[in-house]
Amino acid sequence: MKTYQIIGFPDYTIDERMEVVSLKHGKRRVMKGNGRSVVLSNGNRNEQYTFSKIRLLYAACKGVDPKMIDGDRFIFKNENGRAVVYEASEYRRIIMEKIKDRPAFSKEDTLRRYEEQKRFIDAVMDYLRTGDGREMTERLYACRAGAARWIAINYFNGRLESAEPFVDMAIEKTLESIRKGVLMVNSQPEVCVRNIARKLLFGYRRSKRMTEVYDDRILMKGIQGSI
């Protein structure tokens, strides 16, 4: 885990987990703040500044004073196990360059994709007409490996074992939604599964961020100390 000196604030460091540490008076103290931001003081001028932790990490990675950064929106990404922070406009430029460099589909590949999409839609329509969902189900499970690989590469640094549970839930969710008539299929089966798996993953991560875990031993110690 790499640790950076915060330029302009020699008594503080920040690591890739965005943990800010004060080294004032020769003591190591983790800065809690309000969870997303912390207050740093400049000892020489006795001035205080409030910074978001992601802004501090961005400035530390770039080797600049966080007071000198104009941007106020930052993107945090884990790239091959390394924490990387982009200013939002910089990240948009990178994405646009990648899109421009992306090779165009050949006519044959485009036709193949449309044929695959048509066969899947036909299988869904057969199920809705006759109740026989075997082909529809087979087509969804046939794309499991490809969908899991895509989710793993984009969201889990290539870890298939982390991606597969979300893809399995996505396939079941797709089948259930088609049965209930609440999902209109308009894409290839793999694209459909990937999109639902991504929504499930985002929902899981959002709920995880909102969940606070309490250590009962610390809580009991605090209660006893206040009696």
C-alpha cells in the first residue's frame, strides 16, 4: 500500500485507501474527519483547510499542493490493484480517446451480432407464446462465461470468482423479469446479462457503503466506561 506526502502540509500523509495520517508532535494519528473530508492545518501560518480525501489523494499522486487544484470532481479507480485518481474532465478526455481508437465492427461482424440478437428475441417470443423457455434459458446460460469475463475485467481486476455470483444472479433476474413481463429484451443475451449484473453490483456496493458495522466489544467498553 503506497503512502504519499501531502505537498504543502508536511505533517500529513495519505495512502491509497485514502487514510489521512497526522504526524504532528511526533505522534501518528489517523484523521477521521466526517468520513469524506478532513481538516488540515498549516503549522507555520496556523491556517486550516478542509479537503475531500479524494482531492488529497489526487494532489498527492500528482505531487502538487491540494490548494492549487481547481477541479472539484474526481474519479477514483482501482487499476490492476493500483489506486488511480483522475480529475473528471481529464477522465472524460481519456474515455473519448479510447472510444476514438476503438476499431469499427466489420459488416460481417455486425450482421452476426444482429442475427444473434434476433435469435434470442425469437426464443423469448416463443416462450411468451407457448410457455416453452428451454431455448431462451439455454441462450442466456451460454453467454455466462463471456458476461462473467467482462464483469471481472471491468469491475474486479480480472477476478472471475468475484464476478460469477453477480452474473448468475443476473441470469436468474433476467428469466424472472421476462416471465413477469417487466423486461423488454432488445439486445444480445450477453449484453442483457452484463447490464443487469452491473446494476446488481452497483446496488450491492451502494448498500455496502451505507452499512455501518459496529464492533460489540468496543461498544460495550464505551458503555461501561460511561457508567
